[in-house]
Amino acid sequence: MSQPASSPLLASLLDAPLPPSSGVAWLDAARRENRASFAAGGLPDTRVEAWKYTPLRALGQRPFASGDAAAGARAVDPSILALPGVDGPRLVFVNGVFRADLSALDALPAGLTLQPLSQALEGDAQPLRFALSRHYREIGDAFARINAASAVDGVVLRVAAGTRLAVPVQLVFVGAAAEADLAWHARNVIELGEGAGLTLIEQHAASGEQAHLATLVGDIEVGEGARLQHVVLQDAAVGASLVRRSSLRLHARAQAGLHVLELGGALVRHDIRAELVGDDARLDTRGVFMPHGRQHIDTQLAIRHQALNTVSSSNWRGVASDRARGVFRGAIVVAPGADGSDASLGNKNLLLSPGAEIDTKPELEIYADEVKAAHGATVGQLDERALFYLRSRGIALAPARALLTGAFCRAVLDDLPNEALRDHLAALLIAQLPMAAEQPS
Amino acid sequence: MLKIENLHARVEGREILKGLSLSVDAGEVHAIMGPNGAGKSTLGNVLAGRDGYEVTAGSVTYNDIDLLSLAPEARAAAGVFLAFQYPVEIPGVNNTYFLRAALNAQRKVRGESELDSMQFLKLVREKLKVMHISDELLHRAVNAGFSGGEKKRNEIFQMAVLQPQLAILDETDSGLDIDALKQVAEGVNALRSPARSFLMITHYQRLLDYVVPDFVHVLADGRIVESGDKSLALKLEEHGYAGIGESHPAGAAA
Ligand SMILES: Nc1ncnc2c1ncn2[C@@H]1O[C@H](COP(=O)(O)OP(=O)(O)OP(=O)(O)O)[C@@H](O)[C@H]1O
Ligand SMILES: [Mg+2]
């Protein structure tokens, strides 16, 4: 089921030396193991169910250089870091390398630990052992394997029990133009203690044209009664390949709200795996993916209800134009014993061009009692009646389409509390539309 | 101002309008009545330019131009307004934003200057008062979650802001309580002027008590089968459509 180990991607990544010893025996062992699995398994092909709609053949044909020695000195336009309504601690990585000069880590609020993984490992690595000693066993985990083998930096973020942070924390991953196509990696570990509160802004940004391959793996632990607002703005370079995995665990009465905007990148894959492990936990996910040109954006959302009276509500929208392709898989499992759970999942999609394609697949498996569940997915065009209504009032066809499409995507931002950020993100969505210039003024 | 001659139109391959003729002069109010399914809304849709309504014969001349050759938005800019029988809900599009975009789009086509948000707000405030509409509706999405009556009022409010020359009101009175009916009628009367004409599609004499028409027509089976003054509406109220248009061989309607 794997590509030959001689594929240029594999060969180039395996040619690179192992990262220097971390000085932590279990971590070095985990890196070696995952690297060996990556070498043996290679990349999944489309016969692997989770990769059915995302072929990696072309990616596999490309070699990538490992590590960017010049990352510390690459110029980054500071304006790409600025977000309205977001002015707090910030951690910035360029091509996977921590950049203190671009970060804002002075005077961190009490109760917040925020540091690059490379620094955290210099201290007591033991608290990271659970997250970082994992061995990825499935071939579909190829990118998690290479990430575990190669990532030497990333984010360590902890919010102490009872601390509700007033300011948002911003994490920025910049892909910067370099002399060669790079493979870079980041590993993030985020923990909210009991009753903690955090707003997290995760940004994937581009500085110059490039076609790097980036992998990001993150674990997010939301403690009992804790509250997380997580906003992801993915606006990577048009040539970039970006493969991310975010794993969330919600403990009793924890609440997490996730808003994801997938705008950039050439080949983008995001696996979101959420487990509601404590009673009365609640997860709300909202997202929009807007591939255009020849972009390929794949979101795999998997939610497991594992405790009593857990709630999940997911609302995702896709808009594809030109020859772009969107993929969405929303899989909900209500495990035995998760009685009284309530799960809803919706994915509506718009195709703006005849050459565009969106594959959507909602899945629902229920093994518990007294469960409320609803799921649905649609792929279609704009509502003709609404278009005629707008035109009958004088708005021409192109701006009428732009208006309706903008409203369609913006809906996923409705319940984002930060108004300045919401307006900014809405403007980004509109600007991304192929008919952006047609918006009525 | 409007001259419809021998109009034939089909929807999904079925002929609905079958040789309809009607003339409306500037400043006139014409009421159009007729049984369900006769083609009244179809006429409104054809005049406003909705896709899927295929005109197979006949002509529509509006201020000396061939109305049927224009796109819907061009008709709007030329002063044609259709108040929908079933106004469409458009979630996510703010009512005020929508209306300003519409007005400015029309003004641009006509070579008039666009209104900035202050000027627009002033205009809207004036019209709200006339229409007895609460500010709150303005901040909501277009028709989204509006009650039936609120939707109808919103149509008339849009008409008041857009100031059309030819307003086609498709059963704007249906589903209104008696107070709302009076307010809508008041709104229409406030807009009556020597330069503005109305086609009012209705099933009820009641509206015509408040907005007194110059002419009343009966549309049955795709054509105008009888025309008269407001007394025709009273006659219909009493006797129904039986026996109307007997002089027309194809005009008899249930
Ligand atoms: N889009 C459409 N698709 C199919 N049939 C249609 C469509 N629009 C109208 N029709 C048909 O055309 C006929 C006339 O419809 P229309 O809506 O014009 O009637 P009406 O006179 O407005 O009736 P009512 O008084 O009930 O509103 C009806 O038989 C209707 O089913
Ligand atoms: Mg009708």
C-alpha cells in the first residue's frame, strides 16, 4: 500500500540526519521509532480510506531540503503578524524555527506558560513525555510519523488551573521563501488546567512565494470546566503543502469553540480529532474552506463522544472555484456509555465553477442510548430565487452572486465573540472569493 | 408608460400567458384580479425578468424601450419594481446593506451620484416613519425570520426607498391584519404621483377600498378577459369569477 521508499520525497527526508540528540532518552527513542516507521511505510495512497480523495503522488515526486539554517535571519513583514482584536502574547516560528525577535513574550500574564518546545526541553521534559513519546502505527499517519521524527520545535502552552486569560494568545507559523523547497515541522502541546480560560489564535502565514512542505501536530488538553476559544487562520503561500493534525481532549464540563478558515496553500490537509472524555463536555466547530485555482483543501473532522451528556455541534462550509478541490469528512462516533449525548454536524458547499469539485462525507455511528444526532451535507449552487430577488432590486448578477457567496461563508463566523477579529476574518473571506472585485460597495 | 401586447409566455414548457394585452399610463393604478393559477404572478415575473419564463410571442414596451430585452437589474434601474408575492429570505445579508447596494447600483446605472451612508440613513429614516416599520428590522438579514406581514411591509418599504416608476405589487395585501393593510395602503398612496404607475395584483376588494384603482382587470387563463373601473371589483366580490369574460371564447375561468 506504500510508495516505494525510493520516492524523491521519502529519499530526501530520510537522507537528512536525525535531529541532534535532545538529551532526553525517551524522546530520542521515539524519534528513531517514528522515523523507521516512516521509512518502512512511506506515504499512503488513495486506497487508504482516510486519503481516498487526497492523492499524494505528485507530492511524493518532489524532494525537500530539511532544516533552514537561515530561518533565524529571514526577513518577515511584521504586518502579516498583526490581527485586529489580537494584541497579547505571541510566539512566532519561521520555517519551523522559533523567532524571539518577532515574538512577544515579555510580561506574560500570571498563570500562563508560553515557550518554544526547544526551550521547554532544556528544562524538565517529563511533563511532555505523554505527548512526545507517541508511536504512530497507521500508514495513514505518515506525516505524524515524520513530524514526530523531525520536529525540534513548536509551542508549549499551559494555562494554570483557575486562570482565565483576558488577552488572546497568538501562535504564528510563517513559511518563508528560501533557496530550496524545505520540509519543516512543528510540534505543539497545549494544556488548559481545571477551570482555565484561553483564547488561542493560530495563524499560518506566508512570507514570499515558496513551495515548502510543513507538518504540524498539536495536542490540546482542555481540563475540567475549562474554556477554550480557538481560531485558526490558514493563509499559507499558494505553493505550500501543509499537513496538520490537531487532537483535542475535553474533560468534564469543558467547553471548546473552534473556528477554522482554510484559505491558502496548494495541498492542505487538516485532521481534527476531538474526544469528549468528560461528562457534559461541549465542542462547537465552525469552519470554511475556500479552494480556488488548483488548490486542494482536505479537512477530516472526527469527534468521539465518550462520556454522558456530551454535546458537539459542527457547521462547515466549502466554496470551490476554478479547478480546485475541497474534501470534507465529518465523522461522529457516540461511544457506548455516552448516553444523553447530542451531536450535530452540517456541511454545506457551493461550487462556483464547473471544473471545481467538493467531496463531502458525513458519518455517524451511535452506540449509546438517548442520543440526539443530526447530520447532513449538501453540494450545490447559489439559490436562484435569492439571486433573482437581488437582481430585481437593481444589483447586477456578478455582485449579487458575490453578496450571496460572502454571506454563505461568513455564517461560520456568526458566533465568534471577538468582533474586531470577526470583521477582519469576514473581510478576508470576501477578498478570497473569485468575484471579490464585484462586491457592491 | 407600459404597453403589453399579445404576450405569450411559458414556464417549464407549459404555456401560462396566452395573449395578454394591457396598457398602463403614467400615474394610473391598475388592479389585476383573477382566480388562483391564472398567471398573475407569472405576469409579474415576466415583467421583472425572471429566468425560466420564456416569452414566445408578443411584446412589452416600457417608456418606449423593449422591456423584455433588458436584464432584471437593468429593468430595476429603469424604474420597474416587483413586490414579491413570496419575498425571499436571504440569511447573512443585512437588510440595510442590501437596500443601499441596490439603490446605489440603480443610481449608478442612471448616472446619478451614489448616496453615502449618512445620506442613505436619512432617507431610510424618513421612509420608515411613513411605513411604520421598526428600526430593528433593518438590522436583520433580508426577510430572514420575518413574519408574513413583516415581509410584505418590507417590500413596500423597499419600494418607498427605491422610488420606482412602475410598481408591480403581487398580493402585497395577502396575509396582512387590518391595521397592517391600512398602513401598507397608506404607504402606496403616499407614493402615488402623476409620474408613477401601479399594477396591483390582489384577490380582495378590501385593499381597493384604501387604494382606489383607476382600472380593474380580470386575468383568467393567461389573458385579460374583462376590464372596467372599480365597480368591477365590487361585482367580482359579489358574484365571483363565474360569468366573467363570456364574450371571450377562451376566457372563461372557474
Ligand atoms: N416556476 C414555475 N414552475 C412550474 N410551474 C409554474 C411556475 N410558475 C408558475 N407556474 C404555473 O403557472 C400557473 C400560473 O401561476 P401563477 O403563479 O402565475 O398564478 P397566480 O395567478 O399568481 O395564482 P395565485 O393567485 O394563486 O397567486 C400555475 O399553474 C403554476 O403552477
Ligand atoms: Mg400569484
